[in-house]
Amino acid sequence: MVFNNLGVKYSHIDLEIEAILRFRRIVPFLSPDCHVFRELEKNSTILCLDFAACPQELNMSREEWQGWGELLVYSSHYLGLADSLAFKIGKRTLSKMNLNQFINPQD
């Protein structure tokens, strides 16, 4: 993609990297060792948080992660990264969260 007025070239990869960097600035409590990336799942994109390099970060209670997870999901949605999160250690998915869980909690 070329912005003619700026004379700068950006690719979708550059924009995705920038969005993930902004995500990290919005959620500074997330360990720098946590690998953040997007992957396709069925017909949508999911933001993955891989804690393989920092499994100790997952030692919070489920209630604590529910609060942090809500902030993570809203931040991801705000930046257009994804409306769903997957918490992973390597290839193993530990948990998933979706924006709809917080918008319609009774569903």
C-alpha cells in the first residue's frame, strides 16, 4: 500500500506489527516474553498469547485472569486485531476468550 502524499510504503505486515506494538503499549502488564501473534481459526482471526517463555505469568487465579482478559479482548478489538483471544503454552491452548463473553455475559 502506498500513501502518495506521504511517499512512504507500508505493507500489511508492517501495519500488523505496528498494531501488535500498540497492543503491547495498551496492556503493559503483559510480559515482554509473551509471544503475541494472530492466526486464522475457521472464518475469523484470533489473537494468540503464547506464554511458553514465561509460564509463571499464568499463575494468577481464574478471577484475576478474567479481569485482565477483558482488558486484553477490548484492547485487541479496539486495534482491529481480533475479537477473540487464545491463551497458549506452545501449541497447547489453555483457554479462549471472546468479546461476546463480555458484551452478553448471560449467553
